Amino acid sequence: MGDKPKKKDIGGKRPTRRSFENQRRLTVMVFKKVGKVFTFKISATLLLFAAIFLTLYIIATLFITNEYLDNYRRRGRYKGKIASLNAELEMANQNIEKYKEDIAFLNKYIDDQINNISISDDVAEDPVEDESSGTDVTKPKLVDVEDLEVKRENSVISLRFKLLNTLNNGEPVGGYIFVIVSLKESDTVERWVYPSCSLKDGMPENYKKGVRFFIRRFTIIEGDYKIGKTTDKTLTVAIVVYSRDGDVIFTKTSEL
């Protein structure tokens, strides 16, 4: 038998098959000028990874930015709270100092009451003459003023002095201080009191509005006081010291 005739290819050349790698690449064509075309291929897998990375980067950036803004706002709120707490702490410290002074006043008051009880018992056993009978009863001097400096410039009175504790037993002394400036014009007398307080019979009506003090040895008192008018007439400056119970324990006057 003769050989079988070979089949001829229809259409001439056989179709070329693309490899698997070429099928997974993207072809990008760039037209720069008419007649010039630049082509390059990009892996689809690489493009997918790049898109995923870019997406994650954007999400992370948004998260970090939002976290930073939240922290910034919280930090601003905390600063305000810290400032407020510091102010409250300062006020609390001032109140503590006042409470300490009040406790010292109360201790002194209790001691005075105990001493008064003891004195009353002694008087009951050995009575003495009262003031109506002509007996001179003097109370111990509690405070004194030294190094008094008073200056006057127009309507401003500058005052500085040392307030001493004159007790020899080392006990502290507490009370309140007023400065009263008087101006006598014809038949009337004008008065200005510092700290500000209403007057009754020429004296402060509420002694507790005075400058509070508590001393074991001495303290320096100074200040500038402005009267209600400018005058060349003589002014009388009086220092009035009250005890914790409201008794006048010291007065001193000076003229300008």
C-alpha cells in the first residue's frame, strides 16, 4: 500500500500559543508622539499587591492621624483640669493656714477661760475691791508698737511699724488691727478706716473685719492708705488693736 498523503495546514502558518506567564501580564501602551508608541508590561500580581499596600497605607494614615488629634484634644482638656486643680490646691493651702490660726486662737481662748476660772476661784476665797471702790486694776500689756513710720504724700498715707508680743511667757498673741485716719474741720470730724468697716462712736463696728495677726515675737505691718480728699490740714492716724475676743488691747496715735 502506498503512503498516506500528509494533511496540509489550512490558512498557511499555525497559530502561536501564549505562555502562561504572558497571559498574567498587563500591557501598557504610551503614545508620546504621532507614530511613536512605547509599550511595557506589568505583572497583575504586582499591581494587586501595590493596590493592597496603598489601601492599607491610607487606612493606617487615617487611623494614626485620628489618634493624634484625639490625644491632642485630651491633652488640652487635661491642661485645663491641672490648672484648675492647682488653683484649688492653692486655695486649700490658704484655708489650711487660716484654720491653723483659728485653732491657735481657740487654744488661746480655752487657756484664757481656764485661767479665768482659776482666778474666779481665788477671788471667791479672797475677795478684793472692785473699780468702784477706787482700786486700780490694770491688765497685762499684750502688744506694743515700735519703729513707727508715717509718711504723707497728697492723699496717700504710708504706714509701717513693728507689732511686738510683750508677753514674757512665750505665749502667742492674736487679734485684729485697724488704721483710722481722722481729719478735723471746724466742728465735724471725717474718718477713714482701713480695712473698710463702718464706725460706731469713732471705732470699728465689727472688729473681725480688721487685719488678722498671730505672733509669737513680732510682725511687720505696712501699707499705703488713701483718704477721700487732698488736704494740707493736720491728720490724726490711729492704730487700734483688738484681741481675739474683741477687746481693745492697744491704741497709738500720730499726727501729720
